[in-house]
Amino acid sequence: QVQLVESGGGLVQPGGSLRPSCAASGSFISINDMGWYRQAPGRDRDLVALIAGGSTNFADSVKGRFTISRDNAKHTVYLQMNRLKPEDTAVYYCNAVVIRWHNKYLAVWGQGTLVTVSL
């Protein structure tokens, strides 16, 4: 069993910052990719940021405002969100691809954390 636990969402005013985190726990050998996705009401779940090895990838809408980092020793990924806009309001989901025994890859989702950007 592998779990992802997110924290750090909340309510913030436009222009503000948040730094949600996501920690993986359970039975695995290592973690390959880690990333953040978001889903606004009535919309699809879209990629926000991804970190794999030394490479990062961002949605065009957050480039220059968001950064992603990870602490491999803690199995944790962070999303630093700056200059937040109302359109960033969504449930943010953490995703990780973990490597288990016999070289099995498993994609795991967190439960989601709500980010609301509003006055």
C-alpha cells in the first residue's frame, strides 16, 4: 500500500502565495516522477507541474509563478505558488509514480487539497 498525503492548501488573496506539500509513505523502493495536477469545478484535471530526475515541466498558465521541488529523503514534493490569481482556484492533487518490487511501477494519487484565491 502506498499513500500520498497533501497539506498546505487554503484561502489566499490574489497576489499571495501558498506552498502545499505532498508526502509519500508505504511500501515502495523509490519514487520516479512526482507532480501536481488541479481540477476546477466543471473542468478536467490538468497538469500543473512535474518533476522527474533533474527536470521540471510546468503548465503555460503557471510558468514564472510556480516552482516545484522535492526532498527525496522525505519522499516529499512541494509546490511553491506565487502571485496567485483567482483562476488558480481548484483542488490540487499530488501524483507520484513509485517503483515497487519486481520493477513494478504504480501511479498513486493524493486526496486533494483545496486552494481558493479570492478577496
